[in-house]
Amino acid sequence: MKKLLLLFPILILFAFTSSTTQEERHVFDIIHKGKSIGTLYAKKEQVGSKTIYSNRTEIDTRIIAKIEVDYNYKVVYENSKLSHAYVLILFNGKEKTNTYTDKNSQGYIFYEDDEEENRIHESITYGTVNLMFEEPENINKVYAEEHGTFHSIKKVDSHTYEKTSHKGKTSIYKYKDGELVEAEIDAGLISFKIVAK
């Protein structure tokens, strides 16, 4: 009986933690010219009214010279609207991109290297990190956290979508049962395919 009484608070704590935090993880192989060159790790956590997305992409390959790319995204939504987004991209160990999107009373401010670059006066409810977890049904534009702009997206086949960046680069995303199974991504620095493990 004493052991059961000691175990009870632990079970209550576990039940409370489980009900307030839900986590979803996906891992993708990164393929370039038929060869695996890295891994994409995507995590989504639901904590109360907040949804926290963390994406990390590690690429290590040699095309003409050695290329190491490390993409890091940390994006927070609150009550289904973007609260803030942070993107850090390292290229061969050196910082290439450091951007931040912050919500304010008028909309959002997008910063690049700590300098204000852009103001956005509309609500953001779907961004590029969402593509890793949620099929973009009835979505026609996607907020690009790295650039502080919107990319267009359209359905091109059953559960298949084409995203076009502000610079005209296209990426294709394919889903099964609402989950991303593969994508062909033009990331600017390098083009690659991701396949769910």
C-alpha cells in the first residue's frame, strides 16, 4: 500500500505532463543525385496553446568542393498564429543566414542580422516548417521564415503540392495520410530530395 501511495503522485505528474505536452517527430533522408548526403530532423511539440516546431537539416557532401550546410529553424505558433520564428543557417561552418520574425500589435517585424528588413501586416497561420507536418490543403501561400516573404503553393496532383519562392524556385511536396513522405527541394545553396525514414 505504501508503494502504491508513493507511486500515485508520479502517475499524476506523468498524466499531467502527457496531457499538456504532445510531441511528434519525423526524420528524413536527404538525397542528392541518388546518394544520401544528410538528415532532416523535424519536431513538433504542443504545449498548452503553443505549437513549437524545430527543424534541423544537416548536409555533408562534395560537389566541386566540400559542402557542409546546417539549417536550424525554431518556430512558435500561439493559438494557431505565428508568434516568432528564428532561422540560423551555417555554410561550411560560417553563418550564412540569421533571421528572426517577431509578432507585434500591427503584425510582424522581420529581422536579418539584427537589422529590421520588412514589416508584415497580415496574420501568419502557415509557414514552411508546417509543410513537414501538415498537408497544405486549402492553403495558397506559405510564410518563408528564412526570407520574411510569402511563397505561393498550389496543388498539382493528388496529395502533391508545388511551392514557388519569391525568386521563382520551385519545390514539390508529396503526402500520404496527411503526412509528408517525400519532397524535392530547391534550397538555393543546393537542390535535394527528402524521403521519410
